[in-house]
Amino acid sequence: MKIIIHRGSHEIGGTCIQLCTSTTTILLDLGLPLSPESRELNIGALKPNAVIISHPHQDHFGLIDKLPPKVPVYIGELGKSLIDVTRVILGNALHNNNFRHFKSWQPFSVGDFTITPYLMDHSAVDAYGFLIEAEGKKIYYSGDFRAHGRKHKLFDNMVKIPPKEIDLLFMEGTMLQRSNDKFPSEKAVEEKIFETIQKQKNITFLISSSQNIDRIASAYRACKRTGKILVIDIYTAWILEKVRRVSDKVPGMEREEVRVYADFSLDNKLKENPEYFGDFRSRIYKHRIQWKELIASPSNYLYFGRMSSFRKIRALRGAEPVNVIYSQWDGYLKGSNKDYFGAEQMAAIQNDPQINFVYAHTSGHATVKDLQKFAAALNPNMLVPVHTEYGQEYSQLFKNAKILNDGIVLEL
Ligand SMILES: [Zn+2]
């Protein structure tokens, strides 16, 4: 088997790994690079028989629109539907790829390859690692994963009963040189939210991603414990609708402790796409909250927002400080509005005397200790770093590490 990492051997984002037998070529992920120095990739020349997407984060699927539309793109069904949600909300056309769906732990075939998806704990839902078998070889691709989210049991089970006799493990290493000590788990984040809203005298905003379902669950649980109301916007409410089709444990707008704030622009998206949203718009009405209700008793609410919520935050400043719980990677705060709308305003809010700025975030990626547990359990003959900026450190941290460079062919 021939193996080429096209991108990802020395960077986070843009992951793309090619595996070829004599008759079949597959790509593992086809991500949008996050770094401008990233290597050029001529997707047209790769001619894959299929592309396998680990999870619905841009840096893993973001270039699938460059594929010929006939090429099968395998992805979890929920993951695909969450990609669609963002496209519709942003006013972009849906992808016209040839999508196919797999189910966790159910092997499927692409030519010579047999691929078994393993559901993983990550900050994106519907995230998978893959066991890939062909020509008598076994490869495991970890995708992005962690051991400290709400689905940590998936990691625990994997370490307890790992796939055996792995020839090659591609393992992510986002957290090398990054610490998760302040908030080692999703539970620790929930505690900080709880503590903050319990004593609030004005509203609290939680700044995070609407696709981080674990985080929404933490916000919801903190509200339930304190008798507060969780306010979500239309985008978040619709994402929860999608996720609830798979798991009814996830809170949705029907819950007593949840209300939907209908921004004009998002409400317009519902009006513009009646076929896509079905009866969702009419169902929201029962669960809506008005601006006047928010300002009448702001300390009753936790608003699940994002960077672009800065206008609402400013509008609710008063005699008592507004709490802003910043609950995503702090690197975004150093970016410009071009990369992430609202980043500059949010960075300025940190120094606003009428705002109590709190940081509470746990990573979507495994710590070095958990990576070591994972690598030891799978015990591969060869461990190749991907999705990391510090691949050269793998040799000190893990057994059998082999550092590849982008574009180099490895014969297995
Ligand atoms: Zn990811």
C-alpha cells in the first residue's frame, strides 16, 4: 500500500491523507488549511475512488467542493446535516457532492479497502476515527479526539478494547505544547458557568460555537441547577433540532429552561428557506423571548452567543456588570474581524469596566497524557503524527514514532 500525507504532517488544519492499493485510492479528510503557508494541493490530480470525512469541522472537510461531483464522499449523516445548517444560514448553496453515510462500528467497503468507523469524543458531534484494512495491512486514523468531554466513555472503551495488530496509526497531536490544566474537562467548564451565573446581578453571555453540543449541554445544566433560563438563537435552536433526532438527551427549545431569541436576520433565513426548515419557524413562536423581557430581568438569563454578540453585550451594560464567559479557544481573540467577525470587539470587551470577563473552556483535543494512553492501547508498529505543529516531539513521547513530511510516499 502507498501512503502520502498531502497536508497535516506538520500543521493543524487542512488534513488530507491518501491511501492507495494497486486498484483503489481513498482520501482521509479533505480539509481547508488554516495556515497561509500550507502546501498547495492539486485535488483534480488525486483521482480518489472515495473521500472519507472524519467530522464536520472545516479543517477536515472544507475542500470537498473542489472534488468532481461524482466522487463518493463518506461522512456521518448528522455531521453532513450540520454542515448543511451552516451553509443555509450563511446563504450558501448546499454541496453537490455524492454523499454517502456510514454508521459507527459498521464496516463498509471502497474497492480494496474495508473501513470501520469508530465514534469518538470531540468538540464536534458525529466525529470518527477509522480502522482501514487492505492488502493484509491495518491502519488506524484517529481524526480529532479527546478523552475529557461528555462522551469520554468512547475513549475509555477504545482504550479498554482497542483494535489489534495495527501496522500504522495516524494520530492527531493538537495539544502538544498546549495546556488544558485550568479546565481539564467539560464538567469543570460547567462548574465555572454554574458559579458565574449563580451570583449574577445582570445577564451572562456565553461565547462559544453553536456546533459545540457539549458546551450547550454544560450551559443548560448550569441553568437547570440555578433556576436560570438558557437563551439560544435560531441557528443554535436549529442545530439542536438536528442533533436531537439522534439523541434526545440533548436539550432543545421545548425544554422549560430554554427560550429562543429570534434575531431579525436569522428569522429572515427561515422565511427564505421554508422547504428546508419545514414547520420549525411556526414552532419557535411558543418558545420565543423578546428583547423587552431580557432587559426587564436580565439576571434571569444565560445567553448562548458568539463573537458577533458584542452589540447585545454592550446594549445590556448597566449599573451591574454583564458577565461574558469566553468559552472557546483564546487564540481567536488575537485574530482580526476578517478571520472571525466580532473578534476585535470581543477582545476590546475584555477591558470594559462594566463587563466581568471570564474564561472557561476545555479543549476539543486530547491532552498529551491521553494521547499516550491511546497510543499505548493501540500499540502500532508505526505511529505517524498528523494535525500537529510539533510532530518532532512524537519520538520522545510515543513508541515507534515515524515523522513523515507532506508529499512524501511511504510504502507499507
Ligand atoms: Zn475538529
